[in-house]
Amino acid sequence: MTRPVVGILGAGKLGTTLARLTVHAGYKTLIASRKPVAALKWIIDTLAPGADTVSASDLTQAADIVILAIPLSQIPTLDPAALAGKIVLDAANYWADVDGSTNTYSSLTEGSSEVTQRLLAQSLVAKAFNHMGYHDLEIEVTRHAAEPSAMAFATDHDQIRPAVSELIVTLGFAPLDLGPLRFGLLLEPGSPLFGLAEPVPAFQAALANVYQSPFGRHVIAARGQRIQ
Ligand SMILES: NC(=O)c1ccc[n+]([C@@H]2O[C@H](COP(=O)([O-])OP(=O)(O)OC[C@H]3O[C@@H](n4cnc5c(N)ncnc54)[C@H](OP(=O)(O)O)[C@@H]3O)[C@@H](O)[C@H]2O)c1
């Protein structure tokens, strides 16, 4: 089977790191930001050689899997029609320095990727690649080669679970399927799972204890119960 074309929207710290990983893993990789292609190309040729710099519209047209590596507050600017039918891996997190001191996008009762899925209603959204820092991504694919680091994901679309898992495995991580998209909230900033770059057993231990953390207690307070 031919490999999917991976399109990475956002060419900053996370986007260029993921582009290096996908190129290294043999995926045709497209990358775009709001910059004109000519202005971005020399940056990509340096930071992620082998990735093709394209316009955002060419990227959304050609990619089978689109990774959102843009600020959370930019997601509402995306054209849902351009992403209709695509697998969209939402790596974006609320970050006060970038997205404003108040999170007006998501809450403890509706995680950010649930909002993204609502906005991109015709896309097959998974939350993925959000919980590990960009600096750890490249370190972890080599450090734990025998026992790869867990890359958790969550989605409401069973039909994309194999493709998401395959991408994660091929990049050098161990996929950890949290289930429906609402469970992705547990991967967001503030959670003890956020920032975690650990093999599956350690990740699962942290997951098992998540509701004992201040974050987990806030989730229960906001929802009246654990995420079901
Ligand atoms: N840094 C990490 O370790 C890390 C890890 C996991 C998840 N994340 C999440 O990933 C996202 C990106 O983080 P980052 O650290 O890579 O940020 P960054 O270094 O500031 O890069 C953001 C990129 O997005 C582009 N961009 C902004 N708005 C855009 C739009 N509407 N369409 C297309 N491209 C757009 C920017 O380029 P232009 O301004 O030129 O368009 C830039 O290339 C954030 O949501 C962050 O929370 C980051």
C-alpha cells in the first residue's frame, strides 16, 4: 500500500521537527505556513531538508493526513471545506503567551480537539502529537529505540485509528489509543500527561493516576465526574 502524503500546517518548532521525522521515515512531506512559499522554502530546506514547501491551499489539497502545528487560536481561521474528508491530526495546545491570557477556545468540559472537530466538522480529527515537546520528539525516537515512547492519541473515528497508529509507529513511537476524542483533554496543558515522553508502562501509570492530580480534580469538579 502506498504511504499517505503527510501535510504539516505550521512550520515552527513543532512543524519543522515533525517534518524531519516524517521525511526520515520516508513519507512524502508537505509543509506550509502563512508565509509565501519562496520565503519559507529556504528555512525548510535548512531545517527539514526533503520536505516540500508549498502553499497552505496546495497542502490541504494534496495531503492525505494534515497535521495542525499552528497556534490554537489560528484554527478558526482554517477553511473547513479545504480539510473536508482529510485525516486531521490536531497537535495544537492552548498556550497563554501565544493564544491570549484567557482560553476562549476550549475548557475542561470541551477539550481543544473537540472544538477543532466541531469547527472542522467534515474532517476526521484526532488529537495527536500534542503532549510531547518538540525537543523531546527527536530525542525519544532514538533514546528508547527498544522501548519506544508513548504517543497518545484520541479520536471519534474508528476508521482512522489504523492510519494514525501506523504513522506514530513508523515515526518511532508507540501509539497509545485513549479512545474517543473527549479523552484527549487528559493530554492538554496542566495535565500530568502533558509533556510526558515516556515508554507506554510509565505513561499508563501516569494515566491511571491522572484524577489524583490537581488537573484531574479540576476536571471532575468541572464535569461532575471523570470523563466517561
Ligand atoms: N513547541 C512544542 O514543543 C509543541 C509540542 C506539541 C504541540 N505544540 C503545539 O503546536 C503548535 C505550534 O507550536 P510551535 O511551538 O511549533 O509554534 P511556533 O514555533 O510559533 O510555530 C507556529 C507556526 O505556525 C504558523 N502559522 C501560524 N498561523 C498559521 C495559519 N493560520 N496557517 C498556517 N500556518 C500558520 C507560523 O508561521 P507563520 O506565522 O509564518 O504563518 C509558524 O510556522 C501550537 O499549537 C503548540 O501548542 C507545540
